[in-house]
Amino acid sequence: MKTNHPEELLSRYVDDELTEGERREVSEHLASCESCRLSVEELRALRVRIREAADFSLPENFVYSVLRSARAEQENTVVWLSTERLARRVVIVLSVLVLTLVGLGTFLGPEPPIRVDRYLITEPTDTLVSQVLGTQGEISKDVVVYAVLTK
Amino acid sequence: MLAAIPFQRNFPSWLPFICKGPVEQSPDDFQLVEAFRKGDEKAFEEIVRRYQRQVANIIYLTLGNREEVDDLSQEVFIRVYRSLGRFQFDASLYSWIYRIVVNLCIDEVRRKKIRKAVSLEFFTERRLEGEKRSKEHATASDDMLKEEKKRIIVDALQRLSPVHRTVIVLREYEDMSYEEIAKTLHISAQAVKSRIFRAREELRKSLKDYFKERL
């Protein structure tokens, strides 16, 4: 009966991958089972056939073509890396330049107009300044100076 | 343990392979890798020569297509060249190289969907055709039949799933132990056992008629 044949053990038997106990068990079984002996023979034949089929030989100059390709690839990598390094530097320099310009622009640019309510919030509504400025939303420094002087 | 082996700098590491001089021992893999790291390209040539046949045949048995073997073998060794500087010897060199081969083959199988549904009838038909031709052309018969037998085996391997094919090739062709296969493929020894068993079962089923006549 098929279930009585230790198929999995036979596979490991031909590979010499059994424990001592398993080996004994298989050897005893093989002594009395012709079908399993044939299976073992078939498994061994399969190995021989696979090794025979592996008859591929690479050309004599294979090693040199490998080296040539490997070197070419390495050179391309070096070129690419140096280009990449250069590109990175350019990006960094440009970033620093832009940040510097933005910074300078912020500090040296024209002063923003002064909001009336920020400077004159405490000014009584009936004063001359308030009357002069009236409903103006924004005033410059000059107007403030003028308002103070005329007060 | 390997690190304790002194590296002989009196002679280039590849010297024993091109002349029988005073250096008798051929450099081991560790020495070759160390020499390559120090800029000795001859050491790399030696690594290629040492493993090229195995690499080519693993690719051939796994993909079953002779036309691709040369290019893919080259790709394997270019990857080796690229990464050898970072190789740490946490596994043997051959195990590391075979891992590159196996990954490349599996990628290739998946990419091209190489697995073909070749039927048992197809094998039998081809074998009978081969035998018929062999009778007609007596002089060429032996070679043709031999080639036909090999082709039948390679075709049968192609019917296996890539994971089964890989383990059976490493076991039957490379003669690796279960433990070595497990380390190379980063799988458990139990998985190796079961995959090898299943691969053999499938192969025996595919090649039933073939073995019936040839055993």
C-alpha cells in the first residue's frame, strides 16, 4: 500500500539527511520493499540526469567581458556621482544666495506705513492731530511729525 | 576563524593559478576577497573562474534557455564585483554568490513568465520523435539522443514552481546540504526538506515514462 511507503524519508535517505533512527527504519523497510528500492534507484538516477543536463560552458573570454562591463559600469557610476555632487553644490549655493537676498530685502527694504491706530490710539478724539488725520487709515512718519509740530 | 589566516603578500594572490612556483597553496575565497579589496583585480578574475561554471549551469537549469545564460551570468558577476567590497563573510562566498544567482533567476522567471505548461505528452512526443530520427540517421543518433535526454530533464525542471526548482537545482546539481540551502535561500531547514521532497515527487511524475524505459 502506498501509505506504508516512507516516501519523504526516502528523499532524505538519498541525500544522507536522516537521523540514525530514521536510517535504520528506512534500511529495514528497503530490505523488504522492492517498490521503495526502485524509488531510491529512480531518485539517484534523477540526480545523475540533472548533472548530465548541466553541460553549459561559458566562452573562454567570459571573465574578460565581465571585467570590461564591470569597469565600464564603475566609470559611469563615478561620472554620475561627480555630476550629482556638482549639482548638489550648485543647489546649496543657490539656496544660500536666495536666502541671503530675501534676508537683505527684509532688513533693508522701505519701511511699511504706520498704522494710525497703533500710534494715535491714546490720542483724545478732539485733539488737533485727530482732527487733521481724520479718517486716514495709514500715515507716514512725516505726517506724524507734522501733526506733532502743528499741535 | 578565517580572519586568522595570514595573507601572503610575497606573491600576488592569483599567482598559484598561472604558474607552479614556490607558492603551493591556492588562495581560498577569503584571501581572494581581501586581495580584491586591496585593488588586485586578478583576484576577482580568479573568483569568476572558480564559480562561472556553477553559476552558468544553475541559471541554465533554472531558466532552461541557453541563449540567456551568458548575459545573466555576466550580470551575476557584475553584481558580485559591485558588492564584493561590502561582503562581510557572514556566509561563505559561494553561498552569497548563489544567492545572487537565485534572486536573479527568480526575478527573471517572474518577469518573463517563463514557466510553461509543458505536458507529459509533449515530453513523450519529443522523445519518440528523437528516437525516430535517431533510427533514420544512424551516425548522429547517439549525440541527438543524448541531447534529447538532457532537454527532457531541463524541460521537466521548468515545469516546477520557481521555489521548488531552485532548491532541487542547488541540491542535485550543487550537492548542497539542506543546511547550506537553508542558509543560502534564507529559509528554514524544514522548508528545504519539504520543497525538495515535493520537487522530486513532481519530477518523478513528469518523467514517469522516461524513467520506466531508462532505468
